[in-house]
Amino acid sequence: MKLLLTSGGVTNASIREALVAMIGKPIEESTALCIPTAMYGHPWVGPGERAWQFISGQAENPMVDLGWKSVGVLELTALPSLDEERWVPLVRETDVLLVAGGDVLYLCHWMRESGLTELLSSLDETVWVGLSAGSMVLTPEVGDDFIQWRPPSGDDSTLGLLDFSICPHLVPDGGPGNTMAEAEEWASKIAGPAYVVDDQTAITVVDGNVEVVSEGHWKQLK
């Protein structure tokens, strides 16, 4: 699987160009499934109006509204009640998965419960486009600062498909988001390498190669 890990979505030309290169064809010829699940678990974004805005392409974070050939919805909380034949072929045939932000542990829980996690390793050509929690869920650790919900088991682990953690939404002091000082404090409690990125930055991972694409600000903290 190819990964485009964003803080704020496909917010500039550089990130869009990286996305097109990963897909290997224009966005207008590509199919996408959006995954709004993380939004339901976060007290600031769902459920309700903001989940609908994301699905309908009317959110502030550019993902669903990029001009795809087609866009569908993959709601992870529904998948355990369906036969795999109903949804697995759909995922395999789709070019891009657009994964909304929200609560990272809620998303992680339903990725595991739905069976999507087990499917990821076989999706060699699929591009995963994560937004905030949709990016962080693939990391080994998110830290207490980003946990609003815990699964019934109390498990606070994320998927660990990467060897680094991500602090999204870097902003100048006084802005709504995470300042560099707050990010450095967060990183001091994280065991492994970590990046802090703003909403004009993305991290790409293709065949194990990690690159930063940015028209904004970012820093590798350790």
C-alpha cells in the first residue's frame, strides 16, 4: 500500500502532485472510497453535520472534492454485519482510500473489528490518503494528548505499520492547533521517531521510502 499522510488533506499543488504520482493516473480517472468512521468518535467533529460535510465533499479539508471519477463511502462500523463478499472486492478495486480525521483509537478499533486491517497488506497498488487521525492510526504510538476515546479493552495501541509517530496541525503560537513547544513536549513522551507537520505538509511512504512534501512547516523531532 502507498501512503499519503496529511495533517489537513490535499491542501496545495505539491501534495496533489504527489497524490497523482502515487496513483499513476489523473484524479479524474481514479476511483475513491471515503472512510468517515474516525469522526464519530471525536467530540468535536461527529456524529452529525461535519461527518456529512466530509462525505459530501463540503468539508474544509480537501479530499472528497478533488474531482474523482467516482467516490463511495466505506463505513467501517457497518462492515462486521456484512459478508466480506459485499465489501472486500469493492476495496480491492478502488484506487484510493480517503480516511477522515477524528478520534484515532476509535478509527483503529473499527479498522480491526471490520477486518480492514488484515486486508491492507494485500492492497499493493492502493493509495491510503490519511487526514490527521487517518494518518496517525498507522503509526506505532499517538500519546495521551491525542486520546479522547478508548475501546472496551482499554488498549491504546495503534496499528504500528510505520516506524514513526506524527503530530498534526502545527501552528504558530496562539493559533488553533499544536504549537512547536506543545509538539516537542508530546514527542518527549513518544518512544520512537516523530514528525510534527502543519496542514500544508504531507508525508509519503512508498516501498518503505519516506519523503516529506511541504509548502508549509514541519520538523523531524527525533
